[in-house]
Amino acid sequence: MAGGAAKYRHLSRSSSHRQALLRNLVTSLFQHESIKTTWPKAKEAQRLAEKIITLGKKNTSATRRRAQEIFYPNRIQTDKHIHNKTTSQKVKNSPLTPPPPSWLQHPLTHLDTLFTTLRARYLHRPGGYTRVLRIEPLNKHHDQGPSAILELVDGPKDMRFHMTAKTLVRERASEEGVREITARNVAKVTRYRENGEEELEREVQRMEKEKDEGGDEAWESAKWKVDERPREGWKLIRYGVMRQKT
């Protein structure tokens, strides 16, 4: 309808800046499988990520070209080489010319991940490939804007999967047993996950062993935080969730 309000968040940016921002967020999401940003940005990036995964499930030449247009190149450099266009022409044929950085040699690593790993993971899932979880404001000392975690479901950093396993450990040890709402959550997190029930049981056993070694009080009072890199004073768990050392 002419003159109607736009059905998306402008994010206080121009159209080109907004598209570049969302492309950058989605590229980081497919690289780390879990990112932290503000709530409005996470909701807008979620819409684009869902469309990209749908392209990956179709797996045609047209969808590959479309996904290639959205992803940014992998800009993680493993060397300190600086690509200078002005000097590269002079030493083009020199045997002492250093090799180009790794992200110039392999610019589209996320494209292979989309059409192989993620396509196989979500092949039988009808939708809902991502999840947005509200968290405390990332910038507590300034604007305190609403923040969120954007993650890929059924992956190694699936927050709900690990929190369900922790709830199972707590309720199995109680006298009341497993509640009905927990049983429904178990069915949700294992429905489309490959070998979901076996993986959940292994995670429960790992947490039970950790609980026996650390004690009930230390295990219950542990603070959990999602991050891609370990920080000083934090213990890195294999699925990317870090717990504060006691």
C-alpha cells in the first residue's frame, strides 16, 4: 500500500549502512554460531539468517549465487602481511613477493559451511533455524540498551539445549522428579536434532559428573555466560559456554 509504514527496523541508519550491518552480523553468526548484539539488531539479523539457511536447503546454482552476494569474505588473517596495491605492481614478478593473506586465498569459507554442515543439520526442520535470547545490557555504564544473543539452534552453542540438560540434572536429583514442562522442553530440543536424545543424555551425564566433583552449592551458584573466546578467570567448556571459576 502506498504511503504505508515499513515493516522493518531502520536501526537509525541509511539503507546501505543497514544492509552492510546486517550482512556483517549474519557473517559473524555463521562463523561463530552465536553472537551478542542489541535486541533490535538481533531481530533484524535473524530474518536475514533464516532466509540464507532456506537458500542453503535448496542448494541450486541460483541460491549459491544469492548467498555469495550476502556473505562477507572471511577476514581472519593468519599472517601480518599488508596488501599494498601501489607497491604490488612494481614487485609483481619478483620472487621475493610475499604471498597474499589467507582471507584473500579463501574468501568464502562460510558458503561451504552453509551448503554442507548447516544444510544437513536443518534438512528436515521446517523453520525456526535461529533463536534470540534476551540478556543483560552489554553496555551497562552508558545507554543500557536492550541486548540479546542470536544463535543457531541444534548447534554446539545451543543455549536452550544445555540449560535443559542442567534442569534435568537438578530435577532428577529432587523428590518431585521431572516436571511436565521440562519433558516438553526435552521434546523440543531433541525433535529435529540428529541423535538428540543420546546427545542430551551424554550432556546430562557430563553435568552430573561435574556436579559430583564440584559439589552441589558450587554447581548451583555457578554463573554461566556465552562467549566465543575465553577470558581471564573463566573456564572454557567444550560447547562454548564458560563458567566462572570458583
